[in-house]
Amino acid sequence: MTNEIHTEKFLRLNDVLERTGLSRSYIYKSVNDGTFPTPRKVGGRASVWLESELEYWMQSIAGLKGAGE
């Protein structure tokens, strides 16, 4: 039996913009619509996205994951 350790990475808005190629306004509109991963508050005004959630979203948009996953 192996113990796998998954290291989660936090992404700031600039990282999300760079990885997705989307605009800031489109990301926040999509968050409000429920069609984009929701950022997490980590401080007073600081928000981050979980890398795993962003990767899953990108794969689902590209059709790389099944609808039931």
C-alpha cells in the first residue's frame, strides 16, 4: 500500500488569467454565474483558486473529462 500525498497549489488571479487566457471580467462574471470555480478567501482582501479545481474546469471545457466525473 502506498501513501500518496497530493500537494494543492493556490493560484492568484494573475495566475488564473495567464493559465486560462480569459479576462478578469469574464472570470468574475462566470464565478457569479456558477460556471467557473469559486475563489477562496485567504486573508482580508486576498483570494485564491485551487489549482485542482481550475485544472478540472479546464479539462471539462476541453471535453477531456466525462460529464459524470
